[in-house]
Amino acid sequence: MWLKAFQSKGKLLSETEFWVLTLVDNQFEQPSEIMERLMLQTNEWTPKPGTVYPILHRLAEANLLDKTEEDSLQFRRSKQGDVFLSSIAKPLRVQVVESCNFYYQILQNLSTIDTPPVRFPEILIQLSGLARNFSEQLVQLAKEVKERQDKAYDVPISFDE
């Protein structure tokens, strides 16, 4: 899949690792909360602890997630994770748009057959809207991450106690 084009420190991220990284917030949360959100986002896959926990630990070892075990095991996306996602937002958007255009062209060509399925115009409109919406969301995410990245280095220093 085209998501494999994205690497962290020379190592390819799997689609599931990439998905988990994008799902984890900048606030510490338990793996069970992360797994709940994963379940809400898919109808075809039920994440299991034996899959998600190792992914969380691998992402933490790659410094893309911060991990704490103070009260309980919790993870949050690290500043490096934000920078990584920000750096791939533009190429990802380009690849998504190209993929959507590819499928759009296939559907458009199929609609030219003598007896196209009745739902083709509806599907084409939905696909176009989804591609536009997804592209806009990626642009917004890149802006938000850039803002957080810029602010991360502008922490005021005070010598007053």
C-alpha cells in the first residue's frame, strides 16, 4: 500500500502503526482508550491488545510516542511524532488525491458502458466530496501541528520562584 512510503528513522511504518500514531492524542491516555477509538473508526477490524500494545511500544521506542507508567501505562504523541506527521501531511495528501483521482477515472470509465449501474453518479459525487474533505482535513492538521511545533520552542523562561 502507498502508506509504506513513509518512514521513521529509515524504518517503514506499517499501515496499522501509522493509523495508531495518527489516532493517539497529545494528552496521555491508556491503551484501552486508544483501542476504543480504533474500534469506533472501523467496521472490518477489531483491534486486539496483542496487536495494539506492541505497536504502542514500538512507536514509543522510535520516539514517536511518549510513554509513562506512573499511575498506569499511558501514551501520548511526542513532539517528534507531531513533526513526523507534519512532514508527511503534504505528500500524503498528494498521494490520497492521486489515488482518489485514479479510482474516480475508473468509475467514470465504467459509467460509460451501455448499461451503467444506477448508483454510479451518486458514488462519483460521494467520492469527489470525500477526497476534497480529506484533503482539507490534512491541510488543517498540518497547520495545527506546525502551530504546536512553533509554540513548543517558544516557552517563556522565568527565574522567579
